[in-house]
Amino acid sequence: MQLLKPKIFLLFILPLTIFLSFNKHSKDKSNSYHGVIWADAAGYYIYQPMWFIYGNNPALFPDSIQENCGNGFQLDFINNKIITKYSCGVSLLQTPFFLIAHALSEPLGFKSDGFSKIYSFAIYFSGVFFCCLGLFLLSHFLLRHFSPLVSILAPLLFFAASNLYYYSIDAPGMSHIYSFFLFCCILYLSPFIILKSNFNYWFLFFSSLMLVIITRPTNILIGLFPLLYNIKDKGDFFLRLKFLYSNKLFITIAAAASLIFSLPQLLYWYNNTGHLLSYSYGNESFIFWNSPKIMEVWFSTNNGLFLYTPIIIASLTGIFLMIKNKLLEGYFIGFLFLIITYIFASWWNWWFGCALGARSYVEYYSIFIISFAYLLERALQNKIYRYAIIIFIAFCCYLNMDIEYYYDGCFHGGTWDFATYLKLLNS
């Protein structure tokens, strides 16, 4: 019976989020930064028109489409190539929705050009679909460790109190909600692959991991989760390694089979560069390795994590409690938080451009919701802590929604411009 409870995400939350998304975008202007196929999102999306409509022939694309999509990709008429620095994981996940939109476009009176409004509708729907499916899988995973109430509440509250909401409802063309879904898949599969010698589970795991990598390469760290999941002591760790070694044959075959999901990306790179592997970001790199901008990533008015998503404080508190109670998952989640912070703070554009908050953390919320649920379950058992956590979560939800429905896509202040930041709160 308990396993039926998370279906609330699909039965109730999915219709609600669909309504919220379409309502939010009802007045979007085409060919502007308000559109969902714009800038970075257009760079992720361009594979689909290329695969299913135009081929790798820029001359067939609509006139001025590059400029109308915010230059998220480039049409190279000289070398007859479509160039995007973004990998194709997002497009692979969006493909079923794109194909449905493409099939319906002409009967419903839209241009079948890959860029008319119906294709934006497909992206809106795909964003909320993968968000709700991710929350559904995450809730199932949490049920193994927490009460049904907390297993449902923790993902929902974090969704409402963080920019996970923004990247599901407002910006579903970006990569983060798809990475979040894939992270949730890996969490959901982890108990199965470490308990059963089952090829299907391992294939699903490696397929999810491969899609994670070709969505955002830095997300590869999530692949460590099954190795460390539910480890109680050093003995458990060596038993886990022994299990992996004893099943190395079918695990290797499952990993090799999952490479099929990388073929579109490898073929794209080979066609454009002559190499199966390519670094497409040019001069963009991790230039702050020796002086990471950690304080800026955490506290800057320009997309600082704690200023825009204070609910993460509850997750960190949960990490400390887990470590205090000698739960090794607490050490893993804490270490993961620090290492990804170091990676993000080392990137040349540590604020990650136009964003609502620290968007680079969004997919990792799937992990941080575990420690949030740990805190929530214990807080609800104590009257004083219960009221404190309720007030804090209510504040975080209010702050997130206040900024969400005022925010226009970019923070126009400086690194420590609190005057401009406070205007967002006084909207």
C-alpha cells in the first residue's frame, strides 16, 4: 500500500504543473528571451530539427532562425554544418514530445518547421513530465528509509522552495530538469543493482548514467552513488566491491550496451570535427582551480546559492545530523556538496550566466533531498523543532515564489549588489 502513495506526483502534481507551466508561458513573445527555444536552450534543442526535419544542412533552416533563437547555435553555411557546443542528452529525452508535436503541427494549423509554437508546447510538457516523474521515483526511493508522509512531503516542499520549480516551469529547455530526472532514476535503481545480479537493472543504470554524461558531463559524479549507497562500515564497502567483481561480466556487458545512447553525440562530433570526442566549449574552462570563487557561488547576490535557495540550509543541517549519527551517507552527501561547489567555483563563469539562483546545483537537489528528509522526519517528532522547520520552509517557499513570479531571466546587478537583490524581494 505504501508504494502506491507516491503516485500523487503523477495523479495530482503533473496536471497542476502542466497548468502552471502553460499559464506562465501564455504571454511569451516569439523570437525573444522569453521564449523557451532561446540561447542555451536553443543550443540543446537544435539536434531535433536537425535529426528529423533538415538534416545537417543549414541552408534548409528557416531564414534568420539563428538570430531568432538567441544565437544558441550557429549555422555554418560555408562548411555546411550546424554547430552547437551543447551535448544532445536533453534532445534525446525531449524527442518523444518533439515527434508528437511534429505529427500534430500541420493538423492543428502550425508550421511543421521545428520552431513554431507547438514545439514550444512540447518542451513545456516535457519539462514538467520529467520533473514529476523524477519526484515520483525519488519518493519511491525515500520510502525505503523514511515514513510515507516524509517521503512525499520532502520532494514536494523542496520543489516549491527551490529553483527546481523555475527550471521545471519557467525554463524547461535548459538541461537541469532532465539531469534531475536522471539523477532520480539512478537513486531509484541503486537498491536494486546492489541487491540483485540482474542485467536489466544494470543496463537501466548505465543507460541513465550515459544520458547524464551527455546531458552535462560534470554530472558523472552521480555514478558513485550506488557504490556507496547503504554502506554501514568498511566491511560493507569491501563486500560491495566483491559483489561488483563477482558480477563483472554482465555489468561490463550492460555498460557496453548503454553506449548506444552516446552514438548520436559521437556521430555529431565526428561529422563536425573529424573526431569521435571533442571539447566544444572552446576557450571556456575552469580558470579558477587555484582560487575558486566559493564565497561568490554561495553568497553572491548574482545567483548565490544561499541567497536564492535558503532551503539548502535545511539539507546541510540534515547532513550534519547524519554524520553525528554516524551514517556514512551523510559523509558522502557532505563530500559531494563540497566537491561540486569546488568544481562550480572553478568555472570561468561561476554565476553561470542568466539564471535564477545557482542553477548548477539543481540536479544535485535529488541527493540533498535525502538529508532534507532526514531532518524533516526528526523535526516532525519534536514539537519545538516541528514549528521551527515549518516556519523556515514556509519562508523559503514564499521567497522562492516571490522571486519566481517577479524575475525576468537575468540578475542585472553586480557580484555583491544587495540593493538590486533586495528589489527582487520587495516586488
